[in-house]
Amino acid sequence: MRIRRLAFVLPFALITAANATPAAPPALSVEIGYLGRDYPEPIPISLLEPVVTDQGIQGARLGIKDNLATGRFLNQSYHLDEKVTARGGDIAVDAKELLQKTQLIVADLEPADLLRVADLPEARDAVIINARASNDDLRGKDCRHNVFHVAPSWNMRADALAQYMAWKRWNRWFLLRGSAKEDLEYAAAMKRAAKKFGSAIAEERTIVFDPGNRRSETGHEQIQAQIPMLTQSPPVHDMVFVADNEETFGEYLLWRTSVPKPVAGTHGLVAVAWHPSYEQYGGVQLQNRFAAMTKRAMTERDYMSWLAVRAFGEAVTRSQKTDVAGWRAYLMSKNFQVAGFKGQGMSFRTWDRQLRQPIILTGPRSLVSMSPQEGFLHQNYLTDTLGVDAPETECKSPG
């Protein structure tokens, strides 16, 4: 009797256990495109700074590895399709070829190229994440419904520095800028930030500087004589703000201005999304993994491309959707967050699709602070004190 009862119970238990085992999710293969261009890069001023020719793309590759680490438990696979347009090539041709394979694009592009790609008919339903350009018009009057931004805007960077200067009570700024388009944009953001946080631009000067043979044996002597002349007779000020994205004079301001003051902006104290010296909130783990893969330090552009790929990975993993429209909707939802080793989950603003995030303030070798600074409040997100808030936006493209 006991043997017969066991014979009946055992098959029933096996059938019940088999039915209780959850079915494996269907396999999902996700293709992510990386689109860049071979832009001219400033030559490093110091021999301590290596020439890096693969910024951005290496960060995207690490992002794919991280997506795969999570995706394998969910039967998801990820692949990076890389396309870098030659300096004289046609970005639209390469973009169209990439868009035939995937509608998820990490764009390591300057503003004009980014807009050209976003306006292609083939990109109408795509999700393009800007991982390079800080131009504020891309988030404002030139915004596009299919473009998201993980790169901080100039306004975000300037606000991050301005908050720190307000905390220090360094409220009078001597603004020095170059003549490049990006210099004008950053300078405009600095003037906006000064007004926003109660500081003032004591004077603004355009610096036209030819360092000549700055690596020659007597180059330092020429610079030592020229910089004090270019900064002589300034008004009373607490600090020097510099906008020099082409690396023509900014590096030479430290220790050489006619009046001894701290320097911030593109040089000195910089406001960035990432820096090789950053190690807070477990950041050293990301730094080490990147260095092990590439044998070099992780730059800001590497981080932003990594973050863009991780944003796609989070949308795919957590949305439980299998199509681009579903992933885009999740990126814009209140549920979306992406971790970036900054102590909080980061999300996209609905009005301009900019990723809200803390901004690192750092010197050449060590972290100084992070913004938003203590005491700067917002009704929703403290990080929305950095950059353009919803009531100020000029973006008319629907979310």
C-alpha cells in the first residue's frame, strides 16, 4: 500500500514542479550603433598627456560588456555596430547605413553633424543619444524629438561652477575667452550663470594668443612674458573664468596672470561629467575596469558613450518591451533611472531630453567638489538647478 501510494505521489510531484518552473524569457538580440567622426583634436600641451585616438568608442565597448553581463540572465544579447566617418566623408551616408541595422544610436558628433543625422527620414523613429556636444541650442531652439543627451550642456557646466563660487562667495569674475564657437557658447553660459546665482562679470576679454613653439626650450619664457601682458590692469575680481576649448591659452593662465587669482572653466577647476581622478561612489571600480580593457584612463567622452549604452541597456532590461517605441517611452518615463557612479539614479528631463546628473568639479589631479551644492533647492530634483529648467526651455519638440 505504501509503495503504491508513493508511486502515485511521485509522478504528480514531478509534474507540479515542472509546471511551476518559470519559462525562460524569449531570446532578444539588441543592436546598438555607435556613430562618430574623425574630427581634428587639439595637440596635447604636455608630454604627460598622451595622444588618445579612440576616445568615446572605447566607452561604448565597455558599455556593451556591462549590458551583456546583465542581459545574459534575461536571455538578452547586445552587439555594438561601429561607424566612424572619415574627416572628409559624408556623415549622412554612414548614418543611413547604420540606421538600416539599428534605431538605437550613440552619437559622438558635433552639433551640425548631429542635427543632420537626426533630420534624416531614416532617423525619424530612432533614439539618438548625444554623447559629445554641449551646445545649448541642441536642447533648446534646435532640439529634436529623437535626440537625447547624456553630455552635460554648457549651461549645466557653468551653473555647477557658479554654485560653487557662490558657496565660496567669489562673486566677481574676470572672463577670458577664445574666439572659437564653443568658447562663445561657454562664455554665454557663464554670463547667464553669474546672473542666475548672484555673481557679476567684472570684465570680459577675448584672448588671441599664438603660443608659437610652446614645446621649444625657450617656449616657457615667451609664455611667462605674454600672459601677464594679456591679463594686465584687470578690474577688481575674485577669480578668472576661462573659455578656451581649442587649448590655445587656457592652460597657461595658472600662475601667470598679472593678478594672482584662481582659474576655472575649461582649465583650472573644470566642470565635467567624468574625470580620470574621480573615485567617489565606487567610481574607482569603473576606472579600473576601463583601464584593464584599454590600458589607459577613462576620459569624459569615454564615460558619456558608456553611459549612453548603459541607458539603452536599462531601457531594454527594465521596460519589458521588445521594440524601439517601447524603449523610448520608458526612457522618458518616471520609472527610468541609470546608475553612473554618482550616488544617485539619473533620469531624462521631459522638456529637452537632457540627462539630469551631478557635475564633477575637479582640478588636474583630484576632486574638489560636486554640484549641485548644498543649499540650492528645487521642488522636484536638485539636479534641475543645473542647466535649463522646464519654465525656461525653448524646446518646442514634443516629448
